[in-house]
Amino acid sequence: MKVPFINLAKQYSSIKDEIDEAIGRVLERGWFVLGAEVEAFEREFSAYCGVKYAIGTGSGTEALHLALLALGIEPGDEVITVANISAPTVAAICFAGAKPAFVDIDPETFNLDPDRLESYLRQRKAKGRVRAVIPVHLYGQAADMDPILETAAKYGLSVIEDACQAHGSEYQGKKAGNLGDAACFSFYPTKNLGAYGDGGIVVTNSGETAEKLRMLRNYGEKSKYYNVIRGFNSRLDEIQAAVLRVKLKHLYTWNGRRRRIASMYSDLLAGTLLKLPVEKSRARHIYHLYVVRSDHREELKHHLEISGIGTSIHYPLPLHLQPAYHDLGYRKGDFPETEQAALEVLSLPMYPELETEEIEYICRAIRDWI
């Protein structure tokens, strides 16, 4: 049996008529940038998250970049996040002219450790202002936001949720996106809510922040050809918005299926030598990824590959050890939990269209290897 790591074509075939109709509607209207589809999707997505405002952007990275600027982050300011992620979050901090700073993770959830955040801020001796923290809701489970928000308030920090892997995730009964000063989502095609190209969005309950974001994404225009501030070109286009409107209607069902798949994995792999994902009682995990840990990750990955099963590693080298960010001054050993996770994590196939027999085949292959 062949089981790919992800199969986007299978999802398209299940909603083909709806998608084709939505794209055709845009083509027939002949309006492709910042039109009726974007406005409608912004209303629908803000309602989904339970927030007042949503502002579509060109990507999740640009959503983070513009959110930082809208909240007043300036060149030289320090922004705290984690290092066990891919580059976009830190790239956005650098786009804003700010300096990334890292805090180690909770090894069970892979999310920012609130105790280490507070300890870092209490003991920090570096020059410059710390202005914001970006907790990343990694793999689909929200970070422990209550203590993070408490610490941020104590030190006067803005909180921007990186919810790029957390469409529909919940914390204490509230949707991801409705927890900080602003939150950013990516609609990269592989996400739980994915477009057919790049796209992103910022959500917020602040009217002032929302107004600034609308200007920032469109050259700083307050009205057509009147530029109030210096802005950028970062706009969610009409075709992607139309696609996302269709998919948003299916998101609850798809996330439910992901949770059932995760439950099957956990049941079938219980008692093995693998460390399985942990869902905290405060959270509703939507399993953007199902990530296991193994001391023999590379051997397991190879065994699954020759068994026809696709896997991936999210992520193999922490950002504080990446050549692109060597100038930040970090060294191996600075974040032991982050570094250990990078040696052990392995993502198994996870998408709503996975069949039960495919899940059983994957788990048999893992048990055979063990």
C-alpha cells in the first residue's frame, strides 16, 4: 500500500463542484483584488474565530509582519518566540526590523513554556526594549495562553498569536485567534484551512489595529491613491478568498475527522516505544500534524519510506542553530528541550481523507519495525 504524507488532490475531488463554482464566480465577475469575496471571507472568518475584525493578507508570514507593525513594533525592538519552528515567524520579526529572541519549549506540547518566558524576562540583561511575544500554536494545539498573557501584561508586552497551524483550535473554550492582541493565520495549501496558493489573515478585536492593518496591506492607502502611512502590497486575492469561503464551511467536519484519526493512531500505537502527542485538558487539539517522538527517528522514517508511507520532520534544525540566524549569538545547548525535540520528532500522515485501512497499515508498519 502507498500512503502519501499528504494528498491535496483527494480533498479537491471531494468538493470539486463547489470549488469550481466559486472560482467561476470570480472569473465571471472580473474583479480579482480586494473585492466582494475578500470582504465576505473576512466577515465569515472573524465570526468563526469570535473576533470583531479580520484583514486578509498575501501570506501568513506577511500577516505576522504587518501585525507587528500595526502594534507599534519598531526597528531594534525585541520580540520573543520559540526556535522549534520553520523560518516564517522569525522572518516576519526581521521584516519589521525587530530582533528575534528565543525561549525554550514545553517538551509535551512543543509550545512556548510560560515559566521559561517569565524567567527569561525576569533575568534578562540585554540592551533594548522587549515589546512583544509570539506564542506559536504548534501542530494544532494552542499554547498555554493564560500564564503567557499574565506575564505579558506584567512586562507590558503585546501578544500576537501565531495560529498558522491552528485553524479551529481552542483554549479554555475560546478559539485560537481570540486570545491575544492579534492573531495570524496562514492559508498555505497544506493547512487545515488551505488555499490553492499563498494567503493569510490577521484577526483582532481592536478597531484601531484593524484600520492600520488595512492601510499597511495596501500601500498605506486610507482611500484610493491617498497614502497616509508607508505600506506594502500584501493582499489576499479574490480567487483564494472564494476558495477559502467554500472550505471554511467544511472546516469543522475536517477537524473532527483529524481528531478521530489522531485517536486511532493513539489507540493503535499505545504501549509502543514511541512518545505520542499529548492533548492538554485546557485545549482542543485539531492535529494539523500528528507528531510522534522516537530515539531512533531516522531508522523509523526509513522503514516507513520503504513500506510506502510518507513522513516528514517538523522541524529538523532549530532556528537558533540555522546559519541564517547565527548573528543572534545563540549556541548549541542554549535550548535543550528544543534541540532534543528536533532529533526525535516525526510527523505521520495526517489529513481528513485518510482511510481507516491506511491508518491501520501505517500502525502495523510501525509495530513491525518496533
